[in-house]
Amino acid sequence: MRNIEHLPAIDINELLIKDSPATVMVRVSGSSMEGVGICAGDYLVVDKGLAPTHGNIVIKDGDIALIAENPDYPPIEFKLAKSWKYGAS
């Protein structure tokens, strides 16, 4: 049996989360964002408290146009029946 070097524990929350009460994790479905490395089955850490700026990937409510980062997918426009808001990543 090999000797395994034990490294100190890593706190994922400390590394990825700045505002714990405003942060959620979502699982990705579909392939429309593959152009930016977001693939089906991935998990995203989303901070609902961040203000979106140009170039952010945003999950938002209301009238939405999803602009895919995969040229095989046209923009999708829709309205949500229930109002909710996430944030930017």
C-alpha cells in the first residue's frame, strides 16, 4: 500500500461563497451555454446579491431573453409566471 500524503482540509464555502445568505447552488440542464464552459450536469454557485454588469452570466425574472453561448441555439424569449430573481456569477 502506498503512503498517501494528507493535505489540510479545504473549506469550499470559504473559497466560493462571499455572501452565504444570498448564495444558492443550481444544477445546469441543456447545452446552450457550452460556449462558456457551462455544461449539462454542472453545478453553479450563484450570488443573488451581486448586481449584474456587462458580460456577467445572469439568472433573472421577468421578461427574459436567454442568449446562448453555443451557436446551435437561437435566443429564447419568455416570461415567468412567478417572479423571482437570482443573481450574477
